[in-house]
Amino acid sequence: MPVLERDGALSWSLRGRRERLLRWLATFITIALLAWSARVISERTIWDFVLDAPAQGRDLLARMFPPDLAYTTTLWRPLWDTLNIATLGTFLAILAALPLAFLAARNTTPAFPLLRPIALLVIVTSRSINSLIWALVLVLIIGPGVLAGILAIALRSIGFIGKLLYEAIEEIDRRPLEAVTATGASPAQLRLWGVFPQVMPAFAGISMYRWDINIREATVLALVGAGGLGLELMASVNTLAWSRVATLFIIILATVVVSEWVSARVRAAVT
């Protein structure tokens, strides 16, 4: 933009004087906040522990190897529990998220001013609470065990699946809907034959992606008593059985790698 100099001549600048001042002010405030944050963190950090961390890490790794591979014979049941927690929790979330997504989408909700805000509230509530917190509350209500883990995974996953799915529904092509409507289809048939076929690839991909995430989350829910491999991990850490901890890490890593492969294959097959 043109800028008037003191001698009366015009010069060109990418940004005006006010914009440059605001950018410099924003930069100064950002640097000041970063410096203040660094000072607060430094004052609350025990630097002797930080400096000693490499030595402690090497010592811990030395205790973890070689892994106790014989321990794997006792891990099949906890591994099965972890897979059940993730799979059944994802399945329950899909059953709940599917109607919620249709109620939350602007182009499919039957009562926009009434039902859509309720559906969005459920989705936001589910997404705003971590699965570990859900598990903690459920363990207090129904007791420790696999059921608490399944419900915790489901309650957390409803918001994730519902949000992505209703956004996919809002982006569908209207022309197939008009064609189905022209045949005299009912609202239910319109959603079944006009909407769902268009969002099916996205729906399958979202569901498998969430299942893949839930495999990871299910391994840590045992920290609050929700069952699975996490119980064995917590017991091994509490008893300082580091070779067993290494074995558990290997099992968890292998499980996550396999779930990632399965999820990727399914998403590739439906897209």
C-alpha cells in the first residue's frame, strides 16, 4: 500500500504503518509470554533430577532387558480383554453415534430447533471428557472390570464418531436425494438409500480409525481398574519387575501395529 514520506513522496509497502505496529506489538507480547512461562517452569523444575535423567534412563533400560518372554503365556487373557474393551466399546459407540449424527446434521435432522441442539450437546459432552475420566467414574459406579472399560471407551467414542459423521452427512451431494425423493420415498427410505450410501466409505473409515485409537486407550484404562493389559502393566511397575514391563511393551506395540494394519486395510477397501 502507498505510504506518504516526510518529503511528500509516496513509497510502497506491503503493510501499512498501523498493521506493522500491531504485528510488532503481537511479537513482543508473544516473546514476553514465552519468557515468563520459561521462568515459571524453570522455578518449578528440580534441575538435579533433569540432569540425572539420562543416567536413570540407561539404568532403567538395563533392568528391562532382556525381556521376560516366558511371561507372555500369562498375557493372552489380558490381551483378549483389551481387544474386547476396544472392539465392544467401539461397536456400542457406533450404535449410538449413527442416529446422533443424523439428528445433528442440518440436512437430515427432523426437528432442527429442538433435536439438533440436544444431539450436538451429547456429542460435545462425549468429546470433552477423556476416556480415563469416564473409566474412573464408571469404576466407582459399577465397580472395576472389563464392563467399565467397555462403557468408558463407548462414551468417549460417541462424540468422535458422531462429529465426523454428521459433518460428512452435511457435505453429501443433493442430487441423489432429489432422485430418491422423486420416487415417493419416505424420510426413512431417503436416509437409507440417498444419504447412507454416500457416507458409507467415510463411516467405515471413521469407525475403523476410532477402533484403532481405542486399542491404544484400552491399554491404559486399567490404571483406574477397568481391566486389560494395563492391569498387568501396573502390577509389574509396582513390583519393579522391569523385564516383565519390557515384555508388556512389546505385546502392546505388536497389538497396536496389527490394529493399525487392519484399520488401514479396511479403510483402503471401502474408499
